[in-house]
Amino acid sequence: MEAHTLPDGRQIRYMLRPQGPPAMPPVVFLNGLSQTTVAWGQQVHRLKGRRGTLVYDASGQGRSSPPPPGSRPIDHAYDLLGLLDVLELPCVDLCGFSFGSRIALRLALLAPDRVRRMVLIGAAHRETVLRRWIVQGWLDALNIGGLEHCFRIVTPSIVGETWLAKHEWMHANMLAAFVRRNHPESMRRLLADTLLEGGDFTPAELGRIPHPTLILRGADDIVVPRFLNDELVALLPDAHFEEIADCAHTVAIEQADWTAAHLATFLLGSA
């Protein structure tokens, strides 16, 4: 992972793989709230040689610096825009998961000419009471029991029964990786900021986003109820929706082949 230093001295960790047709923009993958770039490994691998890819840890994720107190999705979008400038990437496709989807939408509003297409996975354009309670529970778990307890509370909230049943034997390894890749104070800051007001999108804002957008959802997702995606599809001018059964919030992990197929169909077309 390379390090990009922001104007205020914070660092963003990233990895750019430029392999792919030069005429096509790279795909930028934006992590979920408690994730790092590792979560996109399968999708990046499937795009090798077909499209360039950029993965990065937003402020508060992985080994990137903590965000300033009170940071909102727009602040993370400015961080990403600065990274795109340094890497001299004039136009990109965006693939954001959950928290990352909000950064993607903010970037599309902030710099519409820098975005070609978007894929939003587990995306919520506004908060609900249930979502706030879930995130508050994650923050409480981190404060009470540290990263290990946080992992045990977060994982069954976002991953479905079928995937967990197949991979339960990996529990110890997944826990160790979660603790190794994250910093407790950075995650604490990120979770606390997420609970603040100011992250929602108004209907007018969403109506100004012209980019073709694919919205993917797991049918068993409790973090993002179906009605939120129905609203998002109705509010975006050019949105398409796909849902898969037997899958919860972490669609790109639980249903990697299905996700890769939709990414290929939607992002690998003509410029």
C-alpha cells in the first residue's frame, strides 16, 4: 500500500493497479464502514487485465489516519478527490459499499465530470432509526470490549446465515485479521462521526446525479431495508436495481461471482 499525504498531514493508504485498456477509466472501490481494502480482493482479481483498479482506506479505516472530529461523507469525498488529482486520474468508475456508497454519491455531486458510472452496494441515502441503533451498538462494542468485541458484534449484523455457516471455521483467522488491520481509535472516530447528522441526501441532490448507477442488494440485508433502495432508485435519474436471495449486507463477499458478473456487464461496456 502506498501513502498519500493530505494537505493537513493525514495519510490515506491506497493501491493503484493500472492494468487495463487505456481508453477506459479505472474502477475505484470504496470500503464499507468497518472494512479495509482487503474486502475487495476478489473483485479486483476478477478485473485484472480488463480494467485498472484503485483501492484505498478512507480516513479511519485500516492504517489510514483518523478523520478530523465531525467528518462527514463530503469530507471523505474531498479526500478521495485529492487522491485522484495526485494520481492524475481525470475520470473514474466508482464501486462503493455501504459507507463507501455515500462517499461515491458525494463525489458524484462534488465533481460530476470526474465520474463515469457508479455501482452502489448496500447503499442507504438516508439514515433510519434501526441503522442508527446498529451503528451505535458497534461503537458501544468497540468502547466496551475493543476491536475483538466489535468484530463479534459487527459480523453477524452484516453477513448472512449461509455464508457464515460455510465459513465459520475461519472465525479465528477473520478475527485476527480484523484486529491486525484496524486501529481502535481510528475506528472509534469513524463510527462516532457516522452517527452525526449531515450525511443524508436530499431528493434534490439525488436528482442532480446523472451518472448511470447500478444498485445491488442482498435480500436478507437488515442494515439497509429494501424500501431505502426503492427510494434511491426512484430518486436517481438513471438507476438500475438488482437483488439476490440468500445474501445479507456484504454482497460482494457473500455473492462474489454474482457481483463480479454485474460489475462486468455494467462497467466493462463502451466508454
